[in-house]
Amino acid sequence: MRLAGKTAIVTGGASGFGAGIVRKFASEGARVLVADINTVGADTIAQEIGGHAAHVDVSDTSSVAALHAAAQTLWGETDILVNNAGITHMPGPLEDISEEDFDRVLAVNAKSVYLFARHFVPAMKARGAGAILNVASTAGVSPRPRLNWYNASKGWMITATKTMAVELAPYGVRVNAINPVAGDTPLLATFMGEDTPETRAKFLSTIPMGRFSTPQDMGNAAAFLCSDEASMITGAALEVDGGRCI
């Protein structure tokens, strides 16, 4: 029960790594708000854990503002914020990725961190407490070819994590990131371009531990970094990747 009494928002919490984080937080005693553009999925996970669900488009300022207002009505202040929602583009030469795909990836993966900071950080600073976790990627540390603009967005997120941590440390607010390797989640097929035994084997061959990241892996790492056990850790970008970045 490392998160007993804590309130937490997890974006993109309806599936994949986000759902793993939601379930782990709930099992550790947190009250969790599952925030997702997929309202049906968010409702399903929320009912499973006895939590709450809300619709949010993380790239839209009015939607994020509405989520902030909903959280305030629900429980007052938010102790933990997990920026997990993310998307990618199909693999391809960097010059061939459409401007529409580029804008969408940067809006969801990068602008969302900015928007949530604008709406949630002031109260955390005022209280002198809070934990923010950004779900980045090994793609921001050791980029794969043909995913250039996704890689760049995750590199941005890692840098944002570190600069947020430096600025917010005097206010008692910690900011960390986790860097998963590819996992068996709804985004996997998009990363690979096609989901076949051959492409899976190729991806797995680059991971020394020989398996994909799981939602449970992400939940375990997230729960630690957002708990008081990690009270001296800020600005870290923890690789949860089976040795991918070695």
C-alpha cells in the first residue's frame, strides 16, 4: 500500500502500459482517475479497480482544463500525475512522414506534457508536494530508424522531464520518466509496420532479456517512482527495457 491516501491521474489509462499503471496504483492504495480519449475503455478499467474515469484529449487545452476541473471536484488536489498517453506514426523514411502525422505525434507526445503542466503544476507548487511521471521511451535514448519523429518526441519528453525536475525541485515536486522498450500493446503493430512472427522476432533480437515490456513492468516502475520510497529521486529517466539501451 505504498500509495495509500494518494490521488492519481493516468492519461491513456484505458489500455496498454497505462492500464498496467492504473491497476498497480490501485493495488497500492491510490485513488485513480483513468483519463483517456477512449471513454468506454476508461470506464471499463475504472469499474474494475473501483476508480473513476474521464474523457480527455491530451492535445487540447480546453479538454485538459476540463479534466483538471473534474479532478478538483472529485477529490481536490492531485498528488500524482502520469503523462502516459502517446502515439506514433507508421515506420517510413523521415522525409516521407506527412505533416499531419508529424503534428499529431508532437501534439499528443509533447504538447500534452506542457498542457498538463500548465493546469496541474501551480497547485502542486502551492502545496509543496507532488509527483509527475512522464512515460517516454527507449526510442528517445537509442532511436530506431524509420521512426524519426516519434523518436524525437520521446527525446523531447526526456529533456522536458529533466528541466521540469530542476525547476520544480525547490517546490517539493518531483518529476521522473520511464523508458519502456516496445511492448505487446495496441501500438506494437504501428511500431513494427506489420505484426508478423518475423517482425516480432527481429524486434526481440534487439532486447537482451528476450521479451517485450509488459504493462505490469511499467506499473511496478511507476509505483516506485511515484511513491515516497523515491523521495530523493527526481529528473531520472529509468530504462525499463530488458537491456535494450546497453
